[in-house]
Amino acid sequence: MRKFYVDDARLVAEYIRTGFPEHAAEQKALADSECDNTFIFTDRYEMERCTRPVTFKDGIDWNYVPFGDEEWNFAFSRHTFLGHLSRTFLFSGEAKYRENFIRLFRDFASSTKLDDKTRSRSWRSLECGIRIENWIRGFELFERSGNRLDDGMYETLERLLREHEEYLKDTHTAFHRLSNWGALQDHGLFLIGAYFDDEDTMALAVERLDEEFMLQTFSDGTHWEQSPMYQAEVLHAGLDTALVASRIGWRLPKRLLDNIHLLALGMMRSARPDGKCYLFGDSDEIDFRDQAAIAAALFEDSELSYFAGRPDAEFHWSCHDMELPAPAKPSSLSFFFADSGNAIVRMGNDSALRFHAGLYGSGHGHLDQLHFDLYHKGRVLITDLGRGTYVDGEWRRALKGPLGHNTVIIDKKGFSEMTDSWGIRNFAEPVMSVPVFGKSYNLLEAMHFGYFGSAVVVRRRILTIEERALLVLDEVMLADSGEHSVDILFHFDEETKAVVLGGNRIVMSAQVRIVPDRRLDSKISRYPYSRRYNERSESCMLTLSGRLASTTTYANLISYGEMESISIEPLTVTKSLSGKEVPEAYGRGYRIRLGNDTYDVLGISREFPEGGFLLRCGTMETYARVAVRKNDEEVAILRR
């Protein structure tokens, strides 16, 4: 068997066992359960995580669906248990792990076959593509540790690989070309070709992968499905293909390699400062740094080395003989993803903001126009709520729909509507302006037309003020004379306890304080929340509600971190030439006090040409759409 990943499996296993004991312990705990036919799915990139154990007492039913969720069977059918068993055998030397690897593999081979029933269960094409890697990795670990499995096992493996090869060759439609399914299946097909040294099969797989990565990878480095977790799955397929190709001397097309590299950069540039992903779209909270390390080693990329940090155990199972280049911090850690409508703003080393007003993507995208997340010192204080489940129902719709996001709702109706777990109706077409990234201030701005049929357009501006606060300006533009309701939503992480105080009605919660617009009523309630698939909890939701009959901008001030004094008051904007007041529908100013500092903010939403053009707002005089003056410093102009 040619080298796919390791030369000396015993050496690699010993290095990992001593250097990453928590990984070895985790693998052993899973393997021990699997020896008793008890299965849970908690691997880092588990697409449908499940911690609720299922035990087969009277033989394994490979098509079993517990809990009414067929995703359990899909996770089971990927055969990640073979990895736990083979690794734990190397860690411990105990024969039972090798014996159960053989038992489970043979049981699957003798108890299942591809037919009309299993095609949607244990032989679903996606799972067939994924489990090829788990088979090959397991067999290789035994072989390269001096514990080669018997010839009968290899005969069974090769029979199954040939069956999977024909199946995967025949299962390739327009759906697969623009779906993570295609990349994951054709990665498996490439591994089959590599195992048999079959140039035709490898060429076909690479041809498909090249097109799939071209179609699915945007020039800004995001995967079109708008889910960091599925971007990571596709990236793994690409990285593993590139790794194995380099080991066996198979040359991949430059376009494919460039897109794999770009996808790795996009994933890490959009990650949290701690290397984990935001709960954007159908994503769990996952640490991506192992993939950053593999990509850094493959592409000799110093920026990816910076994001990766110290390589973890998963890196060494694949790349123990490779080194990372010296890390180089990017000149800026704020990024605009223009194709997909995403922006990441870094405020210092410990704080970050994620903003989305763009592509919905596939069924894994959420209805989250104008949503933002606020990260500070290891926590996403104001957060997306995750995915929870793929089973259509109240829970799925609560997390995927507009109400599950930090956005603006008009007339108690979502700007888009779910038709089922995967489909939507009335996509809210977004328009996102180019962000302004600065040293002390950043500006994000977008609108969408989800309420266009109701003669309403919503525009959100977010101004970050140093590493201290956000000013969120939500403009509701009306094209009719009717009255409308507005609800502005903020979801907190599950550790946050929020209360509404009296007086100036500051909403306080742990490290976050919000001073709502005085025209809005505040309400705290509980809302579903899920960091990982099948894990259900609740967190606090703040709803700021009001009614309006004309175009209105609501200003909500959010401070985080230091518990300093905080206030905001409106300022009138006038024309310097005539003294004429700018109507509120066209813009207004704000005076913000944070501790001992005062910030005057100008926010013009539309041109008002009467009475001259030079504007006066508090202590500043300027011509701009958005500008800030701190104390007696010079005016900072963010948008003309």
C-alpha cells in the first residue's frame, strides 16, 4: 500500500500520545464505546454532531434512524469509528481495538449493499465519498505500524472500493457540481484512484474537483453556501486531495490549487480571533486552526501559519513530516468579502465584529440580512444562534429564520420566509457598501429590499468606536404614509444575564451594555440557542420596539469590556451657511460619552441641498456623510 499520510505510524502515534494526551484520551473513550457497539458522534468536523449514545445489542442495523433524525444514520455511515479504533490501537497496543476494527468493517461489508433503500441511508453517495478516507487511513495505520491486516481484509477493502468507484462515477449531476457533496464525493473518488494507481479515475476526479472548486469558491475566499462549517468540509476535501497528490507525485491543475489556497485564506480571515468560526449559517462552533496549519505547510503560506499557531494532533496525523513556514501577521486583520457580502472588523487584539448583508447561499444559509456578531476576549457576546437541527419544525425555523438573528423586523414579519428546512421564499436582495476600515473607527453599511412590497427599506450602519463601543444606526425608510412597527433584535450568548435598568434604561449584561434609542421600548425574553448540532439551550434576547409613520433612524449604543460610564444624546445638524436645520429624515448627530471622553458623531443618510452644504454638528464643522470628533481632536471622516 503506497504512502498516503504517514511513514512510521508508531512514531507518529507516540509523538501525539505524549504531546497531545487529551486527544489520545478522547480517541480512547470513543473507541471503548465502539467496542461495545455504542456510538456517538463528537469529532471536530462532525457535520451532524450527536452526544446521545445509541447501542446495538443484537447486531448492527446499518440503516437505523433513531430520534426521528436521519442525520444520525448519515454520521454513522461515514465510519469515523474506524479512525478512533485504529488510532487507539497504536496508542495502547491493545488487541481489542484492532479486533473491533476488523469486526465492524467486515460486518458492514457483509450486511449492506447498494440498492434503492440503502441509497438514501448507509449508501448515500455523500457518505460513500467521505468514508473512503476513513478506510484508507485506518488500513494505513495498521500497515505502517507493523500490524498489517490479513489478505482477506484487503480483498474486502478492494471489492468495496471498486463498488464505490463505479457508484461515485455515476453520481454526478448539476447539483453535485455546485454543492459540497460534489467536492466530498470526488475527493473520495480521487483516493480510490490513488489506491489502485488508476490514472483514469484520478484524472476524472481531479477534472470534477477543479470545476467544483472553481464554481463554489468566490474570489473573496468564501464558499458560496455561506456556512463556515461546510466551507471547512470542502476545504478538507481539497487539502487532502492536494496532500495525497503530492505524496504520490500526481500533479494537480494550478486553478484547483489556487482555489484550495484561496478557500483556506478566506476561512481563516473570517474566523474569530481564537481560530473558531462564528455560528454563521449552518455552522457549529469549530476550531479551524488544524486546517490552517495543513494549508500553511502545503502552500508555504506565512499568513496561514500566523492563523494556525501551534499545530495540533490532527495536523500530525497527516503532516508529521512537514513544517510550517515562519508566521507573518497580515497588515490588517479586517477584511471585506465583497462577493458574498461579509465583513470582519478587528478592534485591537481581543475584539472583533462580523457583519453580513449578502448572499443567502444554499440551503445551509440563514435568513440573516444585516446581522452582526460582537466578539470580545474569548466570547461572542452578541451572537448568531447556530443551527440546532435539520429536522423541519419550530426549532429549525427559530434558529434559521430572521427572528434568530440580530437584525431589524418590520410589522412583525420576516423579510424572507422559510418554505421548509432548506428552501426560502422572497429573498431579501441586499446592497452592501464598501466598509471603511480605520485605526480608531470602522464603518459598515448595508440595506436590503425584503420589505420593498410594504413600501419599506431598512438600512443599517455600524460605527465601531475604538475598542470600546458600537453605534448601531438603523434607518427605516418609508415610501407610504402608513404606520409601521419596528423591532430591533439583539441575541446574547448563553452566559449573559440581561436586565433593563431604570432611568436612562440601560440594558446591562455581563460585559455588554446597551443604551437604546429613547423612542424604543425594551423587553428581555428567552430564545433558543445551539452551539452544536443537537445541543439545545436558551439565551437572552433583547427586543427594542417602536412605531413610526415617517422615515426614522434609531440609534442604539453598545459598549463592551470596561464598565465605564456611558450615555448618548441626539444633536441637531445645521447648515453653516444659512443656519438651516437638516430634517431628521436626512440625518442627525449624536453626542456619545464613554468614561471621560466625548465623541460627536455625524450621520447623514441622504443629501439635503437646501441652505448650503457645509454642516455643523456639535463641536465639528465638515462636509461628510459620516464623521466623528473625539474631544478636541481633528475630525475623522469615514464617508463623504
